[in-house]
Amino acid sequence: MIVINAAMQTDADSIDAMKEAIAKMEVASLAEDGCRDYCFSQELSNPSKMRITERWETMEALAAHFQTPHMAEFQKAMADHPPKGMELFCYEATEVDMPPR
């Protein structure tokens, strides 16, 4: 499994302006083959910080995601409201069962 964990520093106005593009991106990405999770979230303690969490079955599925029309549309929205900073981490992970609590 491929896990993406990203953090985007922006401002609340830019996030508000991108809400429609973000919602479309989430829905379209979740419909893609190989996408197990795709979620944007805004930090409660820092509303200028947006987090993106993704889980993909394979690297090939993630690579195909970057070629989709909805990714191009989202990239345009990002260009119209560029973030002040962004960190992106990509991990190859093995899913494990959580121990009982």
C-alpha cells in the first residue's frame, strides 16, 4: 500500500475559495481504481493548514491518478490559489491489525 501524507500551509480564504475543487477531487479520486482513501482536512488549531491523506493499492494506481482530468483541474485551482508552503511524504506501508485495547 502507498500512503501519502501532505500538509499545505495557505490561508483560510484560499481554502474557502478551493472548497468546490477539493470536494470534486475527493469524490473523483475515491472512484479511481486502486484508491482506498482520499481526504482533505483543515486543522482545527491552525485553520490555515490543510492536510491531505491518501491510500493507494499500488504505485501504478497513484501514477495513473496524476494523469486524470480531475488532477489537472485541481492543479489549476492550486495555481489560482498557490500555497505558501507544502510538505509531501510518500510511504510504502504494510497494513497490520491493531492490538486489542
